[in-house]
Amino acid sequence: MFTLTRIKYQLFRLPGRTVLLLLAAMVFLTSLEVYLVNLHTCQAALDCLAENAPVTARVVNRNGTKHNRLAIAVELFDALTAQNVHDVLCTANAAGALREPVQTDEQFAGGDTSITAANHFSAVPAVSAETVSFAGEADCSFLAGTEGLCGISEKYAEQMKVTLGNELTLPVYTVHYSPVGVRYIPIGEQSLRIVCTYPYTETNIGHSPDIVVPAAWLRAKTERAGEPFVYSSLSVVLDDPLRLTSFKNKLAPLGFMHVSEGDTCDAISVEDEMFIKTAEELLEHLRLYKIFQIPFFVLIVLLVMLTVFLVMKSSRRDIAIARSLGEPKRQIAVVQFLSTMLTQLAGGIVANGILTIFIHTSIKVSQGILLVYLLCAAIGTIFALAGLMRFDTLALLSKAD
């Protein structure tokens, strides 16, 4: 109880000194919070960079001029998609003859039905997922499966007199592109159930296919027929672009080549320019923040120590009187320390509240910064009191007199 009375005495006997320490605490905590919030923001931006600036790896031909109408071997597809990647988008092309008579491989020239196999509508540029109309409980996820389901363009449905829910049976030919032309490989008659329709559109990069089927379904049917299967396009997004160098080093062992000369479909174009530029800037800022982090904490400790020492220097005479009356030195130091820390805490809470309102710092982060500041303030106060308490009581009282 006596200690609490002394603390109250220290806080309110000289209100000017208390206010000065409180204002100093607000300034120091504001500086510390701005520094740490900038550090936290920089780290958060780097952590979210993969989401905000994704790095896409796209299979292209050897000279890098084409990223579709390719002939990508299944071994390359399996090797690339087995890496730490997501948002895999792939297509394969086929053709059918719904009304034309069945012809031999040499005579077939494209039939009356264009077929695109894909694992997602995003891989089919001329078809927007928002414009697709589904039957029953079907949705876009059917393209990720292996069932014999399909979507058809409204124009094709009108021409062929088919509707949602109908089943199509037609001979299917996979399409293999090469520098010398297009080759059609028959895989037999296949049955497909129509689960969706989409508007027919034409763009500068092509038009809507007549039929869209799951890529995994077409691959399975092709391999079951004993024929080679190839993808016409493939792209992936890296899970962790910060490991970009490691990913690129794996490409050659996987069978991929650098973009150079030739039409072979085994090169990869990595769209990483924006990511690398942004990541380098963030890493440089983060490096500088971390280099000066410890020196900044030391500076806060020194400023607190200097401020407390200068503000409390006038209380040396009170300390000397208390010592002459027999009060233990340790008890005096505890009272001085607690009263000073209460002032620092009050100033920190006020500054923290103001900063939370203006810079929208989360409560959790603000509390963490306040604790860091109080630790620095405690260290600085201890050093200040250590210097403040080093005097000869008799000499000081005699000099005062």
C-alpha cells in the first residue's frame, strides 16, 4: 500500500514531468509502430505476391512462337503437372463425323464436328463459363472428370437438331498437329451425353468448338484404342514463385528444352518478368528493414534512457531525502521504475489507439508492437535509473543546502 501511495505521489506531484514522459512515449511508440507496420506490410506483400502476380509456365514450340495447336506428349504433361503447380489448363483437339459417312484415316479431312477436349472452360478462349447453360445439377466441373459428357454450341445444336440430355454417338478422330500438316487418328465410335450448351462466338483467335469434352476422357479413350495421345496446349501456375529458380532447374531433367529454334513442342515460356521485378523490389526493402531492425530497437532504448534520465534528474534530491530517512535504495528504484513505466504504458496506449484509427492496424499487431515498445522502454528506464541512482547522498544534500 505504501508503494502504491509513493507511485501515485510520483505521478501527480509533478504533473508536468508526467505529461512530458507521456508525450515522449507517444512519439517513441509512433516511430516504432510505423517502422514495424512498414516491415509487416512489406513481408505481407511478398507473401501475397504469388497470388497478386502469379507466375504462369506455358508449353510452347521450340522457337516460342506458338502456345496452342501443339503436339505435347503425355510424358511432358505428367511431368509438369506433378510439380508444385496449380490452375492447370490443358486442351486437346479432335474431330467427328455425326452426319458424314464413316471414312478411313486417309480419307478423313475434319468431318462435320470440331471437338475440343479441356479440363476447364478457362482453357477454351472462345467459350465463357458465365454463358454456359447446364442441364439439371451439372456444372463446369464435368470437364475435370472422365465421364462421357459434353457441352455443345447453340449453333451446332440447331444444325444437328439435338438438345440438352440427348446422347450423341459419332466416330471420333484425335488431331495431331505437326509442321507438315494435320493428322487425324481414329479412336472409334464414342457416345457422349449433352449436359450443357453455350453461345457460338468468333474471336480473332478462333471460334467456339462444336463440342467440348473432358480432356481426361479423351485421353483415356485414345489410350484404350492403342493410339498416342497429345495435348494441344498446356499451362500451369507455380505454387511458390519464390522458388522460381528451383523450378526452372527441374525443367531440363523433366525433358523440357529452352526456347531456341525448331517446331518441337517441348519448350516452356515462364511469364515471370512482373513477378521478378516486384519481388526484387520487395526483397530489397525487406532486407533494409531487417538490417536496421535491431539498431532501431537500440535507438528506441537509448532515447527512452536519455529522456527518463533528463526528466527524472530533478528528482535526485527527493531520492536523497528518502535515502537519508532510511528507505532502502531498491524500494526507491522500484517506485521510480513503476511510476515511469505506468506513464510509458499510458502514452503507448493513447498512441496505439490513435494509430489504429488512422492506419487501420489490427488489434493483434498493435498489441504486439505495444509489448515490444514496453520491453524497450523497460530496458531504457532501468539504465536511466541506474545512472540516476549513482550519487553520494550526503554530498547531494549538503550541496542542496
